[in-house]
Amino acid sequence: MKQLTRENGGVVDESTARSINDFAWQCVEHMTDLAVSIPMDDRTAWLTRHYREITSDYEDGSVLAACELCKARYLVTHDKKLAAQANIATKTAVEMADLIAHAHCG
């Protein structure tokens, strides 16, 4: 945003820089409310490239790679296309909450 401000003839003074920084942090907060961050080390990036044969969506490939590398038992998602491509059991958030509740009650 700083670069865009400069490219459009604006000046990035201290107040503007602080506002842009605050906005960037708000974006991070919003994303972490919506999704789980996936660590992207070399192994995950390498495996993600191989998931391109299954999905052309880089984010979905990253999720599938992370699931494989951490040997996840479930993928919790509302993304039906991703669920169909996953090679592990998938659950919606409600289904997973029910599964956890039953495991602790039974």
C-alpha cells in the first residue's frame, strides 16, 4: 500500500505509514479468523507442486500437502471441491464438533 500511495503521487509520512501498518495487521487478524496458517517450508512447497496434478488451486494444494506432511487424520473444511480432492477424511466444522463431542462423551 505504501508503494501504491507513492505511485499515485501520495506521500507516505509517519501517520500514513502507521495507518498502512495497522491496516496490514487487521488483514492478518481477519485471515486468521477465517483460516489456519500453514507453515511453508521447502517440503510443503515441494509437495504442493505435486498436488498441482490434483488441483490447480495453489492454496488447496498447500492444504493437502500440509495434511499429508503432518499425517492429519481429518481435514475440516466447507470447501466441497477441496474435500472431494482430499486423500484423507473430511468433515465440516459441525461434523467435526459432533465427532469431538461424541469422543469425549462416550
